[in-house]
Amino acid sequence: MLDLINDIENALNHNCLRVALGMGLTLPDICGQIEFPKLKVGERYSKWCDKYLKNQGFITTGDFGEKAISGEMCYKLRCAYLHSGNLELNQRKNDDFPEFSLLMCNKDGRGVYCEPLYKDLQGKDLMITINVRHLTLVLCNAAKDYYKKHENKEDFKNHHIVIDDVEKTASIVQTAKQRAYEIISKKQNKADPSELSESTRTLLNNLKLFKESLESTNDEDRINAMVASYELLAGNFNNLIK
């Protein structure tokens, strides 16, 4: 969760505002599913926003902090932005939302936060303009606070995407090979077991035992030998590259 928020904030710092906003609008999806698991997507999204974004300040306007952007409006923005690639909130027959526009302001925080520009005679908002950087930060800050205050962090375990760094792994393997080569090159008699370290002799001895177990006619012995050899090799490899 925090890794995702960190990526969004990095995108903001590099002025990738469209990317940052798009990912920021997914944060209430994650938090809402944890907070209100029995509700439908739109309802839990809106409810979470109304509950946790209301005190952030950037989605309110006026001296008394009137709410300019409701949880439902935020959900409609999320749907329009992610599914249609636009800001058209009125995509269904009974939708009646004001027009929505985004402003890009500098990183210092100066400029418009949220401003209903036009109202009708009854005082209803016809157009709302909001600073995209601040809207994204509001989403990030609210999700970050929610994560930190949520007691059971295990609730987030199914909302985590792991990206394996292939180049990093290859670099580690190459470094390990180079270190092993340097160590072996310094030995005067490379065929003499006495020049091997105690851990290396233990490893080779165990591998010999594993080889004998693998040649057994007993399937259980072969399986146990395979599992043990993987664990042993992995453990020694990790020790080598530390």
C-alpha cells in the first residue's frame, strides 16, 4: 500500500500528473473494499471518500468548509477518468453533476485548491475547478493515514503488487559468481579439499548425500532430497552474496 502511494507521489514530483491522478483515484477502491467489504463498489467507494476525505481541506471551499466534491462525485470522476479517459461525470440518464475541470499549479502549493466557478440561480454548482496536484495528494494522504491507523495490516495483503527486479537479481548472481571466482583463483591447489572452507566442504558433502538419495528407488527419499537441496543451495547462496 505504502509502496503504491510512494510511486504516486514520485509521479507527482516528476509532473506526471495524469498518471498520478489515475492511480490516486484507485486508492479509495482499495481502502473502501477493506472498510466496507459487503457494499457494492460504487457505494463503498463513495462512503469511504465521504468518511475519510472530508477533513483533508482541499475538497472543501468557502469560509465554513462547504463540501464541493462529494464521495459520489469522486467515484464518478474515477469511473470517467479510468474507463472513458475524460472528465464527463454525467454518463448515465439520471446523472446531474456539475462540469469538472482540473488545474495544474506549481509544487509550492500556491494557486486554486478547489473552486466552484459557476452557480445557477438556486446556488447549485455548474462548474468546479480543482488543482489536480492537491486532489491527488488528498487521496494519498487519506489512504496513508487510513493504512497507518488500521490495526490489522493483514487486510491489505491481497492488495499488494510485487514487481520482481530481473536486472537486480541478475546483478546479484553475477556479483556472487565474480566473488566465487576470485576466491577460487587465489587457491594454490584447487583440487585439494583442505583448501576449501569448512562451510564449502559441508555443502559438498551434503550434496553428495543428496545425490545418493536422488538415486534411491524410494520416491519419498527423492522428493525429500530435492527439497533439502533447494533449501541448502538457497541458504548458502544468500550467505555468499551478503
